[in-house]
Amino acid sequence: MRTNLIREKWARDEAVLNGWLAVPNGFSAEVMAHQGYDALTVDLQHGVNDEANLIPMLQAISTTDTVPVVRVPWLAPGIIMKALDMGAYGVICPMVNTRDDAEKFVEYTSYAPMGRRSFGPVRALIYGGADYPTHANDTIVRFAMIETAEALDNLDAILSVEGLDAIYIGPSDLSLSLGCTPTFDDVDPPAAEAIDYILERATAHGLKAGIHNGTTTAAKARIEKGFRFVTVSSDARIMAAGSQAIVADMQGSLKPSESGGY
Amino acid sequence: MRTNLIREKWARDEAVLNGWLAVPNGFSAEVMAHQGYDALTVDLQHGVNDEANLIPMLQAISTTDTVPVVRVPWLAPGIIMKALDMGAYGVICPMVNTRDDAEKFVEYTSYAPMGRRSFGPVRALIYGGADYPTHANDTIVRFAMIETAEALDNLDAILSVEGLDAIYIGPSDLSLSLGCTPTFDDVDPPAAEAIDYILERATAHGLKAGIHNGTTTAAKARIEKGFRFVTVSSDARIMAAGSQAIVADMQGSLKPSESGGY
Amino acid sequence: MRTNLIREKWARDEAVLNGWLAVPNGFSAEVMAHQGYDALTVDLQHGVNDEANLIPMLQAISTTDTVPVVRVPWLAPGIIMKALDMGAYGVICPMVNTRDDAEKFVEYTSYAPMGRRSFGPVRALIYGGADYPTHANDTIVRFAMIETAEALDNLDAILSVEGLDAIYIGPSDLSLSLGCTPTFDDVDPPAAEAIDYILERATAHGLKAGIHNGTTTAAKARIEKGFRFVTVSSDARIMAAGSQAIVADMQGSLKPSESGGY
Amino acid sequence: MRTNLIREKWARDEAVLNGWLAVPNGFSAEVMAHQGYDALTVDLQHGVNDEANLIPMLQAISTTDTVPVVRVPWLAPGIIMKALDMGAYGVICPMVNTRDDAEKFVEYTSYAPMGRRSFGPVRALIYGGADYPTHANDTIVRFAMIETAEALDNLDAILSVEGLDAIYIGPSDLSLSLGCTPTFDDVDPPAAEAIDYILERATAHGLKAGIHNGTTTAAKARIEKGFRFVTVSSDARIMAAGSQAIVADMQGSLKPSESGGY
Amino acid sequence: MRTNLIREKWARDEAVLNGWLAVPNGFSAEVMAHQGYDALTVDLQHGVNDEANLIPMLQAISTTDTVPVVRVPWLAPGIIMKALDMGAYGVICPMVNTRDDAEKFVEYTSYAPMGRRSFGPVRALIYGGADYPTHANDTIVRFAMIETAEALDNLDAILSVEGLDAIYIGPSDLSLSLGCTPTFDDVDPPAAEAIDYILERATAHGLKAGIHNGTTTAAKARIEKGFRFVTVSSDARIMAAGSQAIVADMQGSLKPSESGGY
Amino acid sequence: MRTNLIREKWARDEAVLNGWLAVPNGFSAEVMAHQGYDALTVDLQHGVNDEANLIPMLQAISTTDTVPVVRVPWLAPGIIMKALDMGAYGVICPMVNTRDDAEKFVEYTSYAPMGRRSFGPVRALIYGGADYPTHANDTIVRFAMIETAEALDNLDAILSVEGLDAIYIGPSDLSLSLGCTPTFDDVDPPAAEAIDYILERATAHGLKAGIHNGTTTAAKARIEKGFRFVTVSSDARIMAAGSQAIVADMQGSLKPSESGGY
């Protein structure tokens, strides 16, 4: 079976640089996949991606060695199993708030006897290889999102669920849940403390920790703290930011001066 | 009929800042349309856009005041008329090399008696208003691309065709055609001279001149020279460049140092 | 944040005229959006719409001031949150049968501390404006469908859930559930009584009441009774009815008469 | 091979009632196909249909006995042959202005020795049957659009081209070309005379005449004059007109009266 | 209402030959629908099909008498009801493991008073006919998948749920759940025994039994045993197997021999 | 630049095995791309593929080393250049009947000074590499289809056009044009002689010859004769043939025998 670069990097204690795909399109996914990210996550939860365009996006990523990850919309077996059948090598699951949530997540992502994933790796066989069924459980990566006060309360119970590989923090949701302003990098103190706490506990349980960042500055600081999976920005945000820079830079040059000349 | 901001800006001798859409998707088009460009061009010639996604992209642009422009794949009546019927307020036509080409281009884009555009402005009526048929000829903008040695030879004959509103220069194609290296901004001297010459002749004929740029630096310099429609980069290039910057910036921070720490 | 015309009309005690979109297409949505409806609902529950075409349909509606509403397929957090992230300003949720259902519905549609909506208003920021996160809870409209005998039994418990803005009646489902013939307007007496009862209780609880109608006659009568959100027919039904009228009208004119002439 | 209902009706001197599809969607096409039209034309020329959605639309029509017709965007061999390969039983070709145009049209739509249609009836074999290649030339119907002053000048030359089955008049384009106001039914006198003249010459040459109508009134009058293929309105126009009627009818009932009550 | 060929065949004690659609496309579905299968199942659970392409696939099947069946991704009311509204005449539901699961499945697929299916048979009315609402409960076929050890434990409780029409066995999942190697035909003895047991109990309860097969050999043997709904292979598997045969057969002929000649 | 396996094989005098894609879908394309064909051709001429699905199909092929080839609908610059910009490494052009046709074909597929291909290799840069512009002219393969009596008359004039790399024979069209029955393998004698003649002349001019086959038997015989690019069947034909075999094999086993038992 094709190996999972995320696991390989982690084995060497390296951090994984993850890109984020909000534009529901195979061509933009292919452009992103050729820029050197270690992994790319198709976000099915927020925004505008859907199952129908997941396949061309995963195919586009498959033209490179970048690892395909999917954030599913919710802890629901149908879409989680389908993302895996389509060839995702990592699954990020939102709102894992209780031990029961975490157990279900592992169950849905693992073949028996480890779990109850239904058998039918239609595209995963093509992407992963003929021995996918034998190695899938140990190859794919399961990220549980820790992003609520409730999850904080249940943290050790969640982290001790066997089969869970990593946690992923959405700083915005975590902030909101703690009564703070939703943002990615400069979060309010209670959210900052919670992030540190989650990182510490995850590491203590032998799990890797991932987090969403708005800037490389935040991502670098978080790697130094111990995060080993960092997302920076997204395709749509990069496009918007780059355009804003162009528009701002051009603004003063689009009209004749008071004197009439350019 | 909804007015054309490009014509309004030109009437005030202002330059139009144009964005370029290479990603065949309505959501990325909507993101781009909200960043402040005066106009956005959907490129049907090079790359991956096609008729099927033209409509959602034009609809996305229509959620703003940004002017929708289409670069058609070729001087062919079917797609030129269809782009207008779909609500394009500007058409950029590649490879206008002869006076005959220019006449056909005006003919295809104009209702009788000015031309032979077939009648059926299905979406243009929705976008432009009920009086679209009466004002379309005077509202839409026709850009002829001057990008070959042959076009240079026929330049005055092309520019004197009644109804042509503007020219648009593709520096890469023009360079190639003149035996120079294809690039956007720092073109070889023969191409640079040709660009100046086209600008000078277009202005002399009362036409506006537009040009494709890789950077704002080039765009500003060209506005100063007299160009009044400047494209800077594209959605896909911005996304790639922004990602490359992120990946490069993160590169040194993804592995533990020789000493083992981060 | 862009205001919600539905709330504005309700503040003036006006009734909202809602159109219904069953055709999964952005162009038909755009045509519908330009006919003067106050709101348009994309129906993801019955028929043929799906997430993949929701975005172009919402974009098409966004070219006008018509309020975009989505009827979700079921009380499920994934799709409810996604419809909001995509920019829906109203959500109609089927089969709200218990107080617990209603609480979950409010929870899924509201940011903390009011609820548990996950944060990521990708397109809602574009449609609503940069301050969307602050005002979303108070701007969007939550419609709980009351359409079963079970819901009737729990009516006051449902209606007293804080955060619920309105109810919406599907006369067909309500009829079916009460053992009556499923229809929109001329419902059987038990269904008619139930409709009156729901309207009366909703009004008593300070909620607005909405209902599906087949004809303007029914819609007008229901507004007089107190309904403040009325749907009349749908894109597909209008298309079918108009075609049937044409076909019927032409029928006698398509064949030569017995005498051989037309 | 499946017979062509258009030819069967014509053999009995009956008129064919044609519906018009402007919405690029398979579901709206299926709804239209079940309303009793004899034929349905997918319009690839004006508006928003494209090759990508032609297949689902033709499949939707194929669930009924309604005859699938395609109006191609232009007299171009690629799309004309493809529409036939996809199973169209009729082709309407715009802007047939000269005898040469008409000859090319027949050539592109007919297998050797009658013409030069390339062989590859991929879906036509499924729709028409295994003997499609043998009977296609005699089964499909070729409509040349007569809609310009130039075509009027060349009318007899066009109509005498062997293999042409019918003409189709676009009253709007014909009006425009003759300096009249573009409309469907109540055309200006010069256009009206031209229509009568085309009908008379087509009939004299043994060809059937078709025409686009806005209303059943016009369609009936034109059948009486001798037209044998009449289009009435379109899916999008019916939807818009029906919605306008609803909105207008509701208008007075959406606000409380001056006195405050409804 | 259009009758259900599956029920008709079963009434004559005939076995139904079912084809399997893994390619998310309307054209491949149409090709498959014309090859003589009694039924075709669109698989929404494993692989790459999704709601967005379900409609064109069902339309493609509707051009023939082949019965359209949908395997839904999971026991979830939204997609089960939608598949029926779209015109599916059979629903295969994965992972029916308890009596409660089976009761919910019947509930979701049946109108009141038999169940709680919501009313809105948008496309089902077109496919089935105007009296669809009256006969749907008795016409559609409900297949519960028995594929886990848990389901075996609850077998009689599941099979005795009123309204359930049939069971369907996925030999791979059943094997996995029993600790055997996942495969279609030559399953390990514990799985083979379980299959026999399920067949025996289903028959005893008056339900029909269906099963997935890799080859016709297995399918025939299973019909002899008593199965009355057999799937053989799938569109994608047939395509892959046929290609492998071509590639293997050509392999020795693509290079010149040692001696240099072919 | 990524090398072209077709040219490498030809340099070793090996024959290229080409698969044919008629199903307009990225997943079926990916399945086909993993079966071992040397090249896969997306057919845009006949049947149901279109520009909109070309990108996902080419991306799917790009997940392997199989060479992507496109048969364009016609000798038209727009689509030929676009197919190359999208990353096609081979182009098959139908109906090259004259020397002028062949010259235009080379012109459209080659950058200056060799031709007039417009510059904008949007996806080709991603697939081929950054030096694509420098090597494209020498890397891509140009196939002119020789398939009419007219082309036979002009054969040497066509074959002597500099830059043409290969010819491709469509036995069906060639047969039709010569008054023979259209078929792939067992063509009538005049067509067989024409095929031999084309092969002989192409070889004499130093061009490679390719041909469409229905079976491996025909393909092998033609390789022995000297063809070096052979297509066998297509995705849709393989799927239909495999299904027919299954249906036929099952036919006798689906009903109880006369005696009542199976």
C-alpha cells in the first residue's frame, strides 16, 4: 500500500505543512497540489465543497505525492466512510466532544475487528494499492477536532480512545465556545491557555496535535511549542489577500492626477 | 440598461483594473469579484474554463458592480454571440490579424444594422435590463487582441475598423510571434517596441489600449505610458504565488534542528 | 451586516411572498429571482436539489435583493450549518416534532453562547458582510416545520423554545399524518383545523407562521387569517402548468379538420 | 430504427407543437417532456445551454416519445455532427444565408454518399436502434433558419438544395435584419411580408415551414397559414410569466391596509 | 402507477438480475440500462456516486424498463426519502443490525399510516404516475442489508418487522465482521454458513433474499439455493476486467521480437 | 519537460496500445488509466464528451504514466489549442483531407516559428513542467486522420507536410467514404486496400500509422503489417460487451424450470 507521508514525517518528528481547499474545483486543487504542501485538506464542513466535487479534487491531488485529507462535515458514518473509500489518507472530524464521539469516530474509520467501517474501498484501491484493505487501519490518520468547552472537560477521556491518531484544533470554534472572539492566531488568553492545555494532554497521550493558522508566523510558533500538523491559510484566503494587495497597490495609479496627467 | 463601468472610467480618462479568472468555478469568481477589481475577465481561450461554467462565473460577478468580460477562444461567431447573450459587457478576441478579422469581430458583436449579431439576449436582458437590445451596441466593449507580426503589418487597417473600441495586447504571444521569449513584463526589445507602437497607433485612432501584466509595477508603468485597461496576474497565479511564499517561509521550520530540538 | 428583508417586513406586519425552487439550476434560480418574490427557498428536502447546485443557486439569488432561504433535508447539523455558511438567511427544517428537535434546531443555527453552530461562514461573510459573525444569530430566520400529529401534541413545548423565529406548515405532510388526503390548499377538515390551531398557537407565542400554497387564492386567504410567510407553487409546477395550458390550447389546431382544411 | 414523429405528423399534414428549452438542466427538461409537446428543442445558440448539459437533457426527453431537436449555435460541423451522435432527431441551424450554407448543412447532417457526416453515432445507436446508420439520413429532420435579408435574396437557391427538409423562421432576427423591431408575434409589416414570402416559397419547394411564436394565438394563426412546426414560448419564459402573474396577484395582499387590518 | 418489475418477477418466483453502477455518470448508466439487466442499482454508499449525479443516472435508467434501485449511504431519513422522491423503485439500506434499525428503515420508506415518509414525490410522480402516492408503499421494494455479526444475532427480530420486503447480503462486509477475508464469491466457511442461515431465515419469514456476486457462476449457484435478487459485478469492474484482458492479450505483440521483426 | 512515452516507444520501434474514452467522467477515466494502456484518448468528436469534463479526465490520466491524447471534434484552432493547453500530449484531428488541412493542423499545434499556436499552457506547465514552452513542439504528437476518398487523393501532399508526426485511420469513416459498410475490423476490400495504401505511404514518408480496432485480433494483425499505434475497443464498448456476456450467461438461470424447480 502507498505509504502515508504524514506518518512518515511524524516518525521522524517532523511537522507536516497542510494546505486548505475551500474552492470546490479540481483545477485549483491541482494548482495547490503542485506548490509543495505536504498535505492538502478538502474542507467539506464549512463553505462550499461537497461530495460531488470531492472526487476530482482528490484525483487532482493524486497527480502528486501530497497527502489527501478530508475534513468531513460532521461525525456521521456515511460521509466518513465515503471519504475513505474515495482515497482520503486522513480524516479530520469536527466537534468530537465526548469519549463516545471519539469511539464512534475510530469505529467508522476502521475495518473490523478494530471498528465497523463498511467494506468497499472503490477508489482507495486505485490510489492506495491492492493491499489497501490489509493496511488501511494502520495507514490512514484520524484527527479528532477539539474545539468546545465540552471537549475540554472530556479531554483525557477522548484522548485515551485507542485508535485515535491525532487531534486538530480550530482556534475560532474553540474561542467561540469559551466566550472569546473567534480568530485563528491571536486568540484571547482563555483560548490560548486551552490550546496549550490540549497540546500538552495530546502529547502526553502519545497523539499528534494539529492546528489551523492564519499566518506562517503563528504556524512556526506553534510548531516550536509542539504541534506537528499546521495548516496555513486556504486557497480562497490566499486568492483574496493577493488580490487585495494588487488592488491596493494599483489604487493610486488608476486616475489622472489633479493636474490632469498620470 | 445597466451602464458599463469600463466606458464610464474611460470617459473620465481613468484606467481600468482588470482581474483574470483561470479557475473554472463560480465560488472563486465570487471571491475575486469582491476584492475591488473594476472588471474581471473569464478566459475561455487558454486553460480550463469552458461554456458550462461560464454562467455561474458570470452570475457570481453579477453579485457585484464589477464588469464581466469574456476572452473568447477564437474569432468564431457562435461563442462570441453566446458570451454576449450570457451578459458579458466586454469581449476580448484573440488573434485579430487582419482588417477582415476586425470587421468580422465587430459584425459578430453588433446588432443590425451595425453588424449581424443574432437576436436572443437571454441572460443579458436580466443583467442589463429590458432595454438591452436598444443600447447593447453602444454599451459593450470590443477588444481586438493584437499579438502577431501579421497584425502589426495590418495595424492601421485593423484600427480603422468602425465599431472597434479597444485593443488588448498579450505580451507573450506578441513576443513569440516576433521571435522573442514569451513573458508578460520584461519583454525583449523588439516586443517592447511593438507594444509602444501598438499603443501609439491605437491612441491615434481613438481606441483604448489594454495589456496583460504579471506585476503591479509593470501595470503602473504601462498606465503611465497610456494604457487604460490593465490586467494583473490571475486567480490561479495569485494562489500559486501565495502558496509558494507560505511553503518557502515554512520550509526551515518543519524539521527538528541537527541538535534534535525545534 | 446586510439586513434580512423577511425580518424587516415582519417588523411592519407585512406578509412575505416566497417562491420555491425545485429545479436544481442557477439560471432558472436567477430567472425566478428577478420576478419580484420577497424570498426564494431552495428545497433540499424533496426532489432533486443537492448541495452541489446550492451554491450557484444562492449566487443567482444574490444578484438581487430577494432573500435566500434553504429547506434542509432533515434536522442534521452538517447540512444546516453548511446552508448558513453558504449564505442562507433563512432555514426551514422539516419534521420538528418535539421540544428536543426544536432545541437542536436552534442550537445548530446559532453561534455560542446561544447555540453550537460551528464557525466558518465562508460565503456568508461575502454575502452578509464582515460583521456577519456578530449579527448572524439575530439576522437569520429559523422556521420549524410543524407537520405531524406528534408535533401537534408537542406544539406549545416546541413553540416556547427560545430562539425559534417561525413555524412553517407543509399542508400535505400534515394531512397525511392526520389520515387526510395530501394536498396544499383544499385540505380535509381535520387538517384545516390543525392549521388554524398551529397558527393560533404560534401567534400566541410571538412566532410568525408560514405555509405552502398551491394557488394565490389560498395564499391570500391564509394571509388574512394571520400567516406572514406564504409560498405559492414552485418553478417546476409553474413550468408544467404553463406548458399544459399551451398544449391544451393548441390541441385542436394541430390537425386538419375532417374536411381536410385547417 | 425508432421513427421520427415529426415526419409521421407531416406525412398526415399535421402540425408539430414544439417546446423550447432554455434552462440548462435535465430535470426541467424531463418536466417539460411530460407535458405533451410533440417535440422539444434544446437551444444551444442563445442563452445558457451548452454541450455539457445536452446529454442529460436529451436523456430526459428520451424517457418520453417527444422528439428531441437541437438548435446548434452555428453552421459548424463539430457541433452539428455531435448533436446527431448524441441522438438528436432534428437539427435547427441558424443563419443559413446562401446556397453554399444550405449545402454544407445537408453535408454535415448526412452520411455518404449524401453528405460527409463522420461516423460514430455513439448515443444515437442507443436511442434510435442498431439500424440507425442505415436510416439516419432519411429519419432526422434538417431545419435551415431563414432570418436575414441576405437569405431572402437567396431564398430559392437555398430551398432547392436537395436534402433540406424544412426551414425555421426566427421572427426577431428576421425583423432586425429588415430594420424592424425584434419581436416574435406582432412583427412589423416588412417582416410579416417576408414571413409570408418564405412560407410560400418553402411550400412551393416541398419543404415544411416552422416558426417561433410568443403565444398560442400567433401559433394557431400561423398553422392556418401553412406552418407545420410551431414553437410557443420557452421553459424560462413560461416560468417568468407564471411568476409575474403570481407576484402581481399577491401584491395587494401583502401589506396591512391603511386602517391597519388585512 | 408504473408497476415494479422486481415484484412481478418475484410473484412468478423468478430471480431478478441486477447490475451495479459505480461510475457517477448518466451516459454510462444509459449504456448499462440497455444491456438487459432487470434492475440497476446506483451505489451511493461506497465509491464515488453522489446525490448530484443520481438524477441523471435515474433519468438514464428511465429511458428503459429496467428498475431503478438506490443503495443509500446509511440508515438516514434525508437521503432515503430523497432517493424515493427521485423515483427509486427499490432502496438497499446498509448495516441494518437491529430490529430498531429495520423499523426505522420501513418508517422512512413508507407514507403514513405505515410510516413517516415525508410527502413530496417530485420526480417519482413523473416516473411512477399521478397515483404514485396511493400505491408507493406497496410498490417500492425495501432491502435491509444483513452484513454484521450483530445483525445475525438479531436476525429473526429484524426479519419479522412488518413492511420489510427483502434482505441483501454484502458478502465482503459479512466476512469482515465474522473475521473472514472480505470477498464476494468464495467466502470462508463461517461466512458461507452465515449466508445460508440468512437465506433460510429470510425465506422462512416470507422475505426475498438478494446478494452481491463477483461472477455469474456464483450468482447461478445462489439462485439455485434460493436467492431471488442477484447482482453480478459492476460497471467499473467490467470495464477494468475487459481492459485487463485486452492489455494482457496485446502484451506480447507490442514489441519487435529479439530477431528484430514483429 | 516530461517525456512522451509514445515517442519513446516509437524510437524503439515498439507499438503503442491506446485505450479509448467515450464515457465523460473522471472516475471511469481513472479506472481505465490504471489498467496498463500506454495511452488513452479522450474522444471529443463522437459521442458525449465535452470540454467541461476534459479537465477531470486528463487529471485522472495524470495520476499515472499513461499518455493523454485528445481527439478533437474538428480542425478548429480554438479546441485544438485548448486541448494542448490542458496538457494533451497527443492530438488526433479528424477529416484531414487536403494539404491545406494538414498545414493548418501543424500550425495550430506548434508555437512560432513552427506554427501559430497561441501562448498560454495553463495546465500543460503543471503536467509537462516549467520548460514546456521550449520543448512542446517536439514532444507532442500530431495525428492527422485519413478517412475520406478526398484524403486518399491528396495523400502524398498531406503526408509531406513538415511537422506532421503520424496518421490515424478511422476504418468506419474510410469505409463509408469509399461506399463500403462502416466497420472497424473486417472492412470491405476497397477499404482494406486503402488502409494498406495509407500505411505504406505514411511509412514511406517517415510517419507513424495508427488505427482503430474492434478486437485484439485485428490490432495484432495490423501491428504486424506496420501500424505502431493501435486502439482497441472503448470504455463504453467494453462495459456493454461485458454486460451482455453476463446477461446472456444468466438468462437460463433466472426462471424456474418447467417442472417448477430451479
